[in-house]
Amino acid sequence: MLMNQTFAFQKVHKRSLKSYAYESIKQAIIRGDLEPGEYLREADIAAQMGMNRAPVREAFRQLDQEGMTYSHPYRGTVVLEISPQETEEVFVPTRRILENYVAKHAASVLTEDDYHELEKIISQMDIAGREENLDQLTDLDMQFHSYLIEHASGPSIVALWNNINARIHSRLLYQGIRHGSLEEVTIDHREYLELIRKGNPEAIERHLTTHIY
């Protein structure tokens, strides 16, 4: 399948070129702008982003490692399908283990500034939920959990999280339509943060078992 001609990347301004290329391509895959089986043209993407091909090539390598794309030696890079079964049976349990470990230790690590930042994210989630903005809500959901993991764990846990978060993000977009109301997502996160503050490991584990699926 040739690259979607109705979708185009934006040019980058003053930030890491490789980071921008990686995040932009990953988000396009997660949101379905780039579909499974679609071949990605390195030169075309670089031109759309206003950069040379090296950062795009590096982004492809990282996406290959995360199972989002596959680069054929002579045929280019193709978008891989994100298998729902694989996500449910492998990535969701992995996420639950990671978050359970981090949340149980977070109370002794997080500062008041950290709690303030997490509460700010939840407030933004509340607005997105009331506006029924699923894209923004899922972005903020991932921002909340990424912040928690990055500030309450070590490099090894963060690296594991970074390898699965694209799959989790895709699943959140799917789960969004399964909630009775998007505002429930905000309520869930307020409860979760309060349990972390209290440092109650049993309640945290019950919450994660119920809310990560």
C-alpha cells in the first residue's frame, strides 16, 4: 500500500529533529493516519517535515524496535498492524505490572510539586472529558502515566514503559468509546492519585486490576 496522499506531516521548528520525527510518525500510526500495510517514504516524510532524511531514518529504527514498523532491506519501511490480541495478552499485563510496582513506591518518592503537576493534568483531563475530546483526553491520560513513571521509578522501568506506551495509547483510543462517559476517566485518575498519596498498596492493586484492561 502506498503512503496516504491525503495526510501530510507538519514542518518542525526548534526542537530535536529525531524526536520530532519519531513522535510525529508514531502519533500518525496510533491515530490511523498511517494504516497497517502502508509503506513510508523516507524522502517524502523528510520533505514534509522540512528536514534531511537522517532524523527520519533514525525514527524508523526506533519504531522498528517498538514493533510499530518494519524496515525491509530493499523495500522500505511498512506500518505494522497493532494486534488487539497481542496488546491484550502481552502489553496490558505488562503495563499493569509496571504501574503496580511504580504506584506502590510513589508515595515515598513524589514531591508536592509532582502531585501538583499530576493534579494539573487531571484538571486538563476534566475539561477534555466534558468537551468529549477523546484525542486530547487520551494524550493527557498518557501524559499522566508517563509523568508518574518517569518521576517515581528508575531508568529501566522508564525504558520498559517507553517500549509499550504506543500500544497502550492505541488501546486508550479504543477504550474511550467503551466508557459510559469520558468524564469517568477523570474520576478514575483522581481516585488513583489519592490512593498513591495514601500509600495503600492493596487498594492500588485493586484499582489497577479494575481499571487497566
